[in-house]
Amino acid sequence: MKSRTFGKDVKNLLYKLLIHHTEYFSYDLMNSEGHKVFEEMARMLVYEHPEMKKMVVKIRRKPTLDNVIKLANIVLGEEANDIPLLATQGIYFDILKKNKY
């Protein structure tokens, strides 16, 4: 399988969505401010990688945090699973990770 590289802006906007997930998601659904950030990221992502359009459309239909994390796993790698918890727990995240949450 071909290795994909993603632009810096796409990665930064995904980090922004995940790190500030409490601001961009309400009850696990993306709010209007989150949609603004997501749409900017999605526009750049689909321009760079047209094959990702199917996943972007899926997230537009069901804009949950879990679906955004699935996309982030592809773009950012496995570290995307830990970003929302790291942003919430801060310095205690390492302790939680050692204890497997």
C-alpha cells in the first residue's frame, strides 16, 4: 500500500479539533464552530487526497467525535486516539496511560 503524506495545515487543523474537543463538540456531536474548522481541513484534505472524500462525506453526515478520531488515525497515526484524553487530563495523562486508563 502506498504511503500517504498529509499537509501541515490538515494535520494542524485536526490537532486543533481534537485538543479543543470540548469547545468543538457538544454531547459527542460537532457544533457549528467545529464544523467551520472541519470544513476548512476537509477542503484541503480532499484537494490533496481525493480518495479521502468518501470518509469526509461520512463525517459530514454523522459528525461525531468518534468519526473524526477515525479520520485522525489515518492522517495523524495511532496517537490520535490519545489526543482528546491528553487534552483533558493534562499532566496526569502519563499516569493514566501506564495504568491503562
